[in-house]
Amino acid sequence: MTDQNAAPQNPTDQLQADVRDAVAQGSRLLDPGMSLTLRPMRYPQFFEMYRDAIKNTWTVEEVDLAGDLPDLRDRMTPAERHLISRLVTFFATGDTIVANNLVLSLYKHINSPEARMYLSRQLFEESVHIHFYLNLLDTYVPDEDERHQAFAAVENIPSIRTKAEFAFRWIDSIDDLERLETKEQRRQFLLNLICFGTCIEGLFFYGAFAYVYFLRSRGLLNGLATGTNWVFRDESMHMAFAFEVIEAVRGEEPDLFDDAMAAQVRQMLMEAVEAETQFAHDLLDGGVAGLPVADMRAYLESVADRRAVQLGMPQIYGTKNPLGFMELQDVQELSNFFERRVSAYQVGVEGSVSFDEDF
């Protein structure tokens, strides 16, 4: 007779056992397993986010970069061209790191079919972003050797390597976690999720977007700004999803969020600000008129404060956003994605967005 309580002997048996346990017991969001039960729906908020994301479909072919070339050639200073070269180089690798973390870390540990539907959609969107950045390089950088060097930026550009190493450290921290069996393992996973939601997508990319919108405020690179509008909307939903997961886990297992974890998150945000400030020095030390490093540093601190507050923590810096163009920039409707879910954009629709002081 087979002992139904015996430990599974291979990964397939383990997966089948996890599915049976999840269905029978109604597991929590970070419990090991792979729940397949969409009815009754335990996390309808993730399903609604998936449905919203489907509406927000765009293609790289819709972004016309041809008009940017005269700006690059005739209207931009050497310092501004250096800024955009470094920025596009970061874009070329940044979303690939995010996509890898989705596949290697997040998908296998969030035990909700609704959430996995959203993550599948997010992976598609990251691929679109990667395609967009590939087009940027192909359009902006005609020299093939320079393009190859851009994709090796994590090895040969120190300011980009610092940001990549920061991300890899958190990916590697849960690389060996096959199952979240203990509270400490769950905290490790949450720190990875918080890192990617608040620091990488929520700080590194928002710093990058600020450079794009600074140039747009001067009437430069409108094609890049148009594509960035759409990336921005996608990223806003990615962060909203990460915060929804964090809030769901907080409701189910509040004891995971202790003082030690809060201290780790605070340190993480401060390290992210330092890494992004190093990147700002790389981009701006050549002398970009109208955008000093000190203003970018203050903007980054204000963004980090916003992320801390959204995690239920006090502000770290108490810094105001000095970048007026981030409040006035004419982009798609997105005044505060943490309080209002994105719903205003679909393929071919154009509009405006106003940034409030939180950005």
C-alpha cells in the first residue's frame, strides 16, 4: 500500500503534492505550492490588474524616432549627447534584469493563479520595453561596435555596473530558495520584491525618466519621450502590483514586517539613492545646462521618501522635489499611480499627464 503522507520522491511529485495541498488548505500568498484555483477567486485585485494591463497594449512600431535624429545631430550639446548615450545604454540592460528576476524569483513563489496571470503579462511588457530600447540603440547609435559595448555596459561602465551589482545582490540573495518554508525565507523574498518594486523600477527607472522629460521640456527628443510615456505607464502598474502583493502578505502575515526588516529596507533605499547619484554624476558632470547633480540628488531623495511612505515607513530624507518639469510635463494621464490605478491609456490614444509633488 502506498503511504499518501510520504514525502514526494521527485520534483513532479512535489509539484502535484503542492497543488493538492493548496487546493485543500487554501494557502496564503507566500505558502509553498502552486494553487490553480481561480474560482472562488482569492485575490481578485490581481486579476483586475491583469485585465487593466491587457488594455494597455502598445507596440514598438508605434514610436517614431526619426524626428529625434536632427536633435541629436544639430541641436544638442556634447554634454547632452553624452547624457543620452549613457541613458540609452542603461535602458538596454535595465529591463532585462527586471525580466530575469520575474522569471527566476517572483513567479515561482507568489502562490496565486491571478498573480501569475499578471506576472505573465508583465513579462510580455518587459519584452516590449527591451525591444523599444533595442530600437533606440539602433537608431541613436549608428556605430555597431558602440552598440555592442552598450550591451556590455554592466562590465565596462562603472556607474551602470554599480546599479547592476545592487540588483544582482538581491536576486542572488534568494537564488537558492526553492520553497518559502520559514519566516526568514519569506522575509528574504519580500526584500527582493521590495528592492525591485521600490528601488529598481521605482527609483532607478524614475531617475531615468526624469532625464527624458528634462530633455522633452526643452523640446528635444520627442520620439523618445513618447515611447517613455508608454513605458512609464507600464512601470507604474508593475510597481502598483508589487505593492499589492506586499499589502496582501502584510495582511496575512503581519509578523514578517518587523523592525529588522524595516531597517533593511531603509538601508536598501539609501544605497539605491547613492547608486543612482553616482549615475547622475556620470550623466551630468559634463555640464548639462539646467539640470545640476544637486537637483537630481534631491529629486531621488524625494522619490525614495515616497517609496518609504508607501511601505508604511517614515520618510528618510524629508526632501522636496525640485524638478518643476516633472510636475508640468505634458505626458499621459498619471497624477499619482499609487492612489489611482492607470486606466486612461489604450493603443493609439494620446493624452496628458500631470505629476504632483510626490514625483
